[in-house]
Amino acid sequence: MSQVPNSPLSPDQPNTGTHEQVTELATPAAPASGGRSKTYALMASGTLVSRMLGFVRTAMLAMAIGSVTSVADIFEKANVIPTIIFMLLAGGVFNVVLIPQLIKASKAKDRGAAYTSKLVTLTIVVMGALTVVLTVCAQPIIIALTNNWTDPMIALGTAFAYWSLPQIFFYGLYAVLGQVLNAHGRFAAFMWAPAANNLIQLLVIGSFMLVFGAYSSGDPMDSWSTGKTIWLAGGATLGIIMQSLVLLWPLKKTHLKLRFDFSWRGMGLRRVGRLAIWTLAAMVIGNISSLIYSKIVSGATAARTELSAEQAASVAGEYALNTSQLITVLPHSLFALTVATVLFNDFTRAFADRRRKDIGPLLNQGMRSTAIPIIFFTVVFIVLAGPLGRLFAGSSENSVQAAAAIGQLLVLTALGLPFKSIQFFMLRVFFADEDTRTPMLIQSSIAAIGLIGAVLAAWLVDPINIAAAIAFIYGITNVISAVITHYLIKRRYGDYGVTKVIDTYIRIGWMATLSAIIGCIPLALLGGFSFGFAYDSLFSAAVTICVVGLIMAISFVLLLHRTKVPELAGFLGPLLRRIPGLPKP
């Protein structure tokens, strides 16, 4: 599990727990105003396609090895560790510090080719050395990050880790190449590259099931083999390799004359280090917290071995928790991250031009512009938690119990979604003001609160329920972090119209709640509350989600239109303007 509540890098407070987290490192240069709509569309479409492919990948993986099995949790542990370690060691530098340096360098006569060459070379050397050391230490890492695992579990986790840890190097390469592209105004490639990874994953998992068969019942560890390990974990690493290498083609289109350059003196690394100190501290705190959460949740994997097959299928573990995060993070990544990535540059220019009075209106605009989709999807996740869980529960004989376990986590993780997106916008203001100390202090406070709660949960809660307890803690920390960040923003930059923001979210929230009540009627008829048709198969779950979701969406839009919510026109306007014959909002 790779939750990093309220990480400065992101957004993903909590983060996705998958390779998508690294995508959110970008803080790109501002596009020309005339091309902003196109930029939004390219970034959002890349994120959407990547996430949808990621959903299919996750659903197929559950079919291949189960969703609440020991192998699923062990593979998830090994495959997520590279993401967390990369973020722990280098994420903060890529996130906030290097992109301004690249933007400055891009204004030189060589368009930053000399500086970029040094930076890419340095990344290759440092990340390569770290990857070798960490891969050699695979077994101690697995032992340190697990709780009560048996020797066979440790052995399988180590084997998976040997194949997964090399991903660290390619995450570093992907991040630095993506930042170079963003600094030169090529945003889309960085957002689309994960799609290549997911396509590779689909081929790997599909061929895995053709060769070895899909999971049906029992403990898949009983028949596990070295070939399965190499196929699954090696294929996962191949996807990350392709995710980084596909950036070489758009990089070539920039016509930067890059070469290996080991002359690192004069790069300003000492100054970069001073700028990064607070961001790095926040990354260390956040990702160490993530590793501790991961260790605590792994207790569910060990506890499951003492239960019957039917009972074990109801015990959510690390894989189920990360799946719930993957689902609930989609609207945040698609709307909040996309808008804030571009809006960040408006903040930066306002500070550069000493227009601090413009910060409040910009922040208010960002928060309100994403209220409609964020709140609607929050309600959708709560109403359709069970059928959504069924999509990612595989096709085993106990898939209904697994769906219920995942659905429970979906409800808990969805509750913090609006606060996560709101806080993300506020954190961008600090970063635009080149203040990384304040986010670090926020991160430290939230990490302390979250870890105290997690340790108490590990002590008081039965291991079979620990994933739900941690998911609840994530939601609570999202709320607390939003409140703390709001207070600091208001104290430093003045009122940003928070009353209007709250009023917007409440009005939209009421309409979303009414649409949820309407949606519960067809959901009940489809067996959503009685484990009927909605849980019979992946197909029936998908049909239920489409039918109920469409009814909720239509009801929601009509209610917003009827009550004349002004944000509706701003949200639907760009789409409606492209449809001939419709009145222009």
C-alpha cells in the first residue's frame, strides 16, 4: 500500500499507490493562453485513457491471481515499493525544484540543452546506483515492510521484489524526461506515457492467464512457480521501462541537442539542495509514513491464512486498499490535477509580478471549477461501491465476498475526496510562492496524526479489519489537512472567498445527494442491496454501473440546471460549444 496522506508532491493525498503517482510530479510551464483549452484536453484525455487502462489492468490482475489472496497482496507489496522508494529518495526534487531550473535554462541560447544534458546524465548515474543497491537488499526490505508474514510469503515477496525494484531507475528517467518536456511546453506526452505501460500490462496479464489459467479458488501460493513470478513481475517492470522510453520520441521532436555530460560542477546543485531541503523533508516524512502504513496493513495478509476460504475472501488487504485508491483518485487526477497543473503557472506569474491580490480569486476559481465533477463522483463511489468492487474482485467462487470487502474501502476512501482536491489547490499556492517549508510543516503534522491513529488501530483493531481502519484514517487526515492548510492560506494571503467556495460545495452537494437517492431506486431493482444481478458477474456489475451512473448523471445535471447553479455552465460550456445546433452557454 502506498498511501502518502497529504504529500507535498501532490495531490495524491492520498496517492494512487501505483506508477500513476509519479505522473503527478509535474509542475509544468504555462501554456499560451490561446492553447490552454487544447492543453487541458490533451492532459485530461491522456490521464483518462491511462486510468481507464489501469482499471482494466487491475480487473484482469484480480482475475489472474485474485483480489483478496496472499499472492495478490504479496505482488502488490513488491510492485508498489519501487514507487514509494523513488518518491522517498528523489520525488521532491523532481516535483518542485528542478522544473523551475529547467524553465530558466530553456531561455538560454541553446534552449537549455547543456543544463538538460547534465541533469539527465546525473539522473541516470544516481538512480542507477541506487537501484542496484536497493535490488541487492530486496529481502531485508521485504522483511522490514511486512507484519507476521510466513517464510514462504517472505520468499515470494523477495522474488517479486528482485524483478520489481529495477523500476526505480526507470521512474527516475521517466520523471526527469517528463519534466524536460513540460519545461518546453509539451505537456501531453508526460500524461500519455503511462498508457503505454498499461497496454504492456494488459498483454502480460492476458498472456499469463492464457498460459497459467485464471484464479478460481483456494490459495494460489500452493501452485505458484518461478515462471509465474518472472512473467508477472518481470512484465510489470517491462511496462515501466516502456513508459520511460516512449518519452524519447517527443523529446527528440524538441530538437534539443542532448548528450551525456558528466561535468556537473556549476549546475547549481548546492542551491537546488537548499531550495529542496523542506520539500525533501516533507517527502521523507510522507513516504516513511506510507511505508509504516504498508507494514501495518500487511498484517491482514497473515491473518487471512488462519481463516476458511470463504471467510478469507472478506478480508481486505493491501491489494484491495490500493485498488480502492486507484478508483477514487480518478476524478481528482482527471479534473483537479489537470486544472491545478495549469493554474499553478498563473499563481507563479502573479507572485512574479507582485500581484498578490490576484492569488485569492485564482484559488477560488480553481476550487469552484472542479466542484461539480469531484462531488458527483464522490457520491457515485459511495452509491455504487459494491458493483464497483465487483469489477475488481475477479471471477473466483468467492468474488461476491471480495467485492463487498473492496466496496467497504471504496466508501471510506471516497469520503475524503473533496477535501483532498481542495487542499491540493491550496498547496499549489505555497509552491508557486517558492515556499516548501509550510507544506513540510503541514505534512509533518498530518503524518503524526495519521501514524498515531494507525498505531492505535494496529493495537485495537483485529487484523482482518485493519485495511478499513486505515482507509478511515486516510479520510480523516484529508479533512484535517484541508482545514489546517485553509487556515495558513488565509492568514498569509488573506481571504480567498472561502464562504463562496463552501456555499458552492454545499449547493452542489445537495443536488448530488438527491441524484444519489434517485439512483438508489434502479440500484435496488438490479440487486445492488441484495447481492443480486449487480454482483452476478463482471458484465452484470458493469451494466449496473452504467445504468445507475447514467441515471444519476442525468438527474444531477437537471437538478443543477433547475436550481441555476452557475458553475454548471462553466463546467459544461466547453463541451456544449462543440455540439452544433445547441445554444451557446
